[in-house]
Amino acid sequence: MTRARASLGTQVECDKYLQAAKSLQTRLENADLQLVKKVSELNSHRMDSDDESDSEDAVNKDPAIVAMDVATQISFLGKLKFQYLEQNAKDKYIKSIVSDIDDAPIVTAEENKELALVNEGKKEKLKVAKGHLAEVQQNIRLLAPLVEQDYQRVKQATDRAATLAQKIVEARSSLMLLRQTHPQPRLTIPLAEEKLADQVTEMQTLSDNIQAVKQKGKTEKERVKSGAVDVENLRIEATEAEKSVKMSQVEEDDSRLVPLYDWYTASLMLQRSICNLEDSHSVSENELQLTYKIDAPPPTPPQRITINLIFAADTRRLAAAQTSGLEEMGVDVADVIQSHVQVNDVHGLVAAVLARARAAVSV
């Protein structure tokens, strides 16, 4: 009797649930939600957050980040699958309880064994799949640095290609500008080689001329040095002769004066011939004018320069010096005059001016 009442109560409760489900189904059918008709529109709809996530996925291409995202999604899908299986089992269990006993599915031991075998096979497949996935993940970890290196190498090659392309464009622009600047006829390779050979020959000739001029300059320097030594000796001899003349105090008709005068005149002529001194005379009491002849290589005629030596009044100190005739040669001796005037070196001044003049003429 108690069992009959319990089954009757269960049957009443099942009828209530069944009636509630049918009423819910009727309400859904009458509601006209049109969810089935707008499946494609629902699937194609995208929110702003989806665009942002897509842009972030496009930017984040690091293999480590992708691996983390995959692991998170796998974990989420595993939990979702477990919840689905759990809810499905609960649904089946509730349906088997609330439904009629005659209509309830009967689960036998054979079916349980078959399900167990199916589960074992799925577990084996899952284990193999997990092993394969672990192997793939290990390969990804090993190959990710190599892929990064290849990516960097390709990026560098791309940058270099872009740079070279820019340089090629600039070179073409420069070439077009040169072609516009230098129209036809342009210099060809044979003409350029011929011109180069002529320039080499000309440079060799100029080099030989420079060597000859240097050798001639050395010879002239040696001659000037020897002439300066002779002039100094003659000056010393002239000074001694003047002293001897003053000491002897001979009279005008003394016979010893004639040979001394001849010797002194000959010494002066020798000095003039060595230094190419053509004329020397006193312009005033403290100014001496010297005119020198500068020999030039034939067929160029010799040139003449004039040096005016100005001394301080009642002294033998050099106050200033002026030159003329050097402007035509393109020689500037202002620094030489200033340096020798400061040290009161008359002979050095004359020698330096003559040396520069002769060097300018021989070039």
C-alpha cells in the first residue's frame, strides 16, 4: 500500500513536470522569436571588442604568447566539455526518473561494458593525441628561436632591399641630372682612356721639369752661398785696406796708392759680377740704391730689380727697405724685409731678396 502511494505521488510529480515542459514549449512556439531565421545574421554580427581582440591577435605574433593562448583555450574547452557531459548525464538521469517506467531506457551490464570499452579506446586515442600534442609543443619551443632568427634575417633583408631601392632611385635621378647637364656628345671610354694617357704623360713631363728646377735651385743656392762667402771675405779685406790706408796717411801722389786702388776696384768688380750688381749709388745721406740683374732661362731676357736701403740718420742701423721690379715676377718680400730690418741684417736682406727673385725667374 505504501509503495502504491509512493508511486502515485511520483506519477503526479512527473505529470506536473511534463505539463510545465509542454506549456514552456507552447509559449516558445507562440513567442515568434525568429532565432532560427536570423542565424546567419547572428553569426556575422561582430562587436567592437571582437575587432579589438582581432587587432591584438594580429599584432601579438610571438610564439610564446600564442602557446599561452592555446593552453588557456584548451583548458577552457576541457572545462566546458566536462560541464556539458555532466549536464547531459544529469538530464538523462532526470528524464529516466521522471518518465514512465515502461518508457525509461534500460541500461544493462553489456551496454556498460561496451561503454567502458569505448571509453578505454577514447582514452588511448586521447593519450596518443596528448603525446603528439606534447611533441608538437616541444618542436614549437625548439623551432621558435630559429623562426625568430629567420624573421629577423628576413626583416633585415627587407630593410636592406628598401634602402637599396631608394639608392637605386637616387642614382637614376643623379644619372638623369648628369645627362641633362652634359648633353651629347659625351666623353666615351676610349676617349677617356686616351685623355688619361695624355694626362699621365703630361704629369710625368711636369715631374721631370720639377726635378730639373729643384736641381737647378740647389746649384744656384750653392753658387749664392759661395758668392756670399767671397763677398764677406772681400768686405773684410776692404775694411782692412781702409784701415791700412788711414794708418799710412799717404799723400795724394804716393805711388803705393795706385796698386791699392786697382786692387780695390778689381775686388768691387768681382763682387758685382758675382752678385750681378749693375749699379749702386747714394740717393741721399742715409739711402743707398742697388740695382741687380736677374738672369732668366733662355730665351727669356734678364730682368732687373732695385733695392733701396734706408738707414737711420747718423747711424749704421737699417731703418727700412724698398724694392721695385719684383711685382712683375709675382714675388712678395714684405715678410723678408720686416724680419731682416728688425735684426739690422743688411747682407741677409739682400741675399734673401735675390734668392726669391732668382727662384721666381727659374720656375
